[in-house]
Amino acid sequence: MEETIQELADAIYRDKVRRARAMSVSEKMGDGPELFADSLERMRAGLRSEFPQADSVEIEEKLRGQLDRLNRLHEHGIYEKSSR
């Protein structure tokens, strides 16, 4: 059973890679905002699951906090103070 699932997962991944390679640069760039919006919705779903009593305003605040943390982590060490 696990082998069948892994074979299916591998086939799906290969198909995604083939389709991505066949896309033009402009198509890939156009998909960026949609992929970002999908990621945000998944993050919101995770937050709603983790904090079921939170209203939509609280979820958006928590989402912004997560994005800020991810941004700081991503930018860590990139920017340094000027020595002027």
C-alpha cells in the first residue's frame, strides 16, 4: 500500500515538474501571486485550526505576525549597519 502511494506521489511530482518546465517565464511570473495567495490561505487555515476561538481579525493579526517572523528569519544577516 505504501509503495503504491509513493509511486503515485512520485508520478504526480514528475507531472508537476514537466508542466512547470513547459511554462514560459511570463506564465511562471503570473502564477507567483496566485501561489502566494494559496499559501496565505493555507496559513490562515492552520491558524484557525490552532486557534478555533479566534475571529477573522485575530487570525489576520496572527498571520501578519507569522509573516513578520518569516521575513526577519529570511533577512537575518543580509542587512548590516552602514559604517559611515
